[in-house]
Amino acid sequence: MRARYEEHLERAQEAFSRADLQRSIELFLAAENLAQEIGDVDLVDRAFCRRCFVLVETGEIGGQILRLKELFLRSADRHNRWAAAYNLAVAYDVDQELEEASQWAGRATGLASDLDDPALVARCNNLAGALALRRSDFIEAEVLFRKILECDPEAVRVEAANAAQVLENLGYTLMCTDRLAAGLELCERACSDLERSGATHVLHEALQDLCYGNLLEGNLDRARECGERALDLALEAEDGLVVKNSLFLLSEIAVRRGDTFAARRYLHDLTAYYPEAGVSEEIIDVFLATDLTTVVNLRG
């Protein structure tokens, strides 16, 4: 029965790797059920935590917060406790609870260090860096992203797409701290690496950053090119944050090009994401008169 359990985990991971998320969830659940039959709580927790990593991708992780907390408090298995803490950090981030998310990310980082697993430490540093960006704590974010890039690639086993996203995050951090040329260079490299690795499903955020950086640099044609592509890919990926950011940035580009009509069109599209505010010409006039690059944090 233990062999069947391990087989379910392996097949679930394979399904996750090929983006068959529903099949992955089903197989992890099957592994949980087998572990319950065996009567091994640690194996149940292991399969559950792995299923939670898939639920992050489906947007359903929030429903597991109570069980993850209970697991973290009772389990003696440090790897399972690490996975619970990491998933809790992500779940609270999804719920816009940044303080809670940062606390759980810190616990996950501590457990990863105790396990002496460079790959887990790098993964935690990436999460903590992303949370620091969301808090606009650019100093901490830079330290964390540089730690990852300084690691031995073989030790941390960072996939090409993930490494490119770290480059992109560091590039955005540099742009936000008045190192525009260096930040743009890193984001260009990140975009090239993502396209080369075929990870176009996450390319829209990097293009959004390139749009932002080129807008600040005054390269309006390149900024518009990146912004339009970021918008198209974000709509396809149903990434509401990048859609909103792209519309903000494209409207600012249009204003700087003297195309008020296009700017108003982008801002009208944007109001659909803020139904509570309603379509107000007065609000749009305020946006048109405001340098939106000074008020938007692209990481939310």
C-alpha cells in the first residue's frame, strides 16, 4: 500500500508539471486516502500539503487555512510544518493579509534553514521578497532576491522560469529605487529567458515591468509595445492585477503622447475593475491630471 501511495504522489506531481491541475488534485487526494488507510498521519499531511501547492494555482488555497494551522501546531515532521507555513503565507497573501503572510513566510524560512535545504530556503526568500515588494519595502526585497541569485543553481534547483522571475523582481526593485537602467536590463533579460523557456503563462508580469521602466525612461514606443502585449497576455491568463496595472500604464503613455482620447478609453476599461466607484468622468479627469507612475505599486 505504501508503494501505491508513493506512486500516487509521483503521478500527481507529473500531472501538476504538465498543468493538469484537476488530475493532480485527484491523485493527491487518493494518496491522502491511502495514507489514512495505512494509519500514518505524517503521510496524510505530506499528501495534503502537496495538494495545497496545487490549490494555490487554482485559487482555492484560502479554504485550507484552518487545517494548515492545525497541522503546523501538532505535527512533529519539520518538512510538513514547513509546507504548512509556506502555504499559509501564500493563502494570507491571496486574502490581502500582508502582515499575516509575512509572519508565516518568516516561519517557513526558519524551518527551511533548520532542514538545511538550500532549495527550500531560496523558495522562501523568493516568497518573502515578493511580499516585501507588495509592502513597498524595496531594501528588504533587494536583499532577498540577491540572496537567491547568489546561490549555487545546482543546490537550489531553480527552474529557468523561476530564475527569470527572480531577475524580473529584482529588476523592478531597482527601478523603484532610482536604478532605472540596471532594472530595465534585468527585466529585458527576464523576458528573454521566459520566452526561451516557453513560460509565456507568466510573461505578462515581466512585460508590465518593462512597460513601466520604459515609460519612466521616456521610451514611449517601447513602453506601449510592452504594455499592449502585457495587457493581452494578462487578459488571457485572467490576471486582474496585471490587467489593471497595464491599463493604468497605457493611459499614462497615451497622456504623454498627447492622445487624450486613447487615455480616456483605457481608463474607461479600467473602471470595470472598480464597480463600486462607478463610471465617473470626474474620476477619469483626476487620473488624466495625475502622473500614475507615482501612485501605482505594480505588485499590489
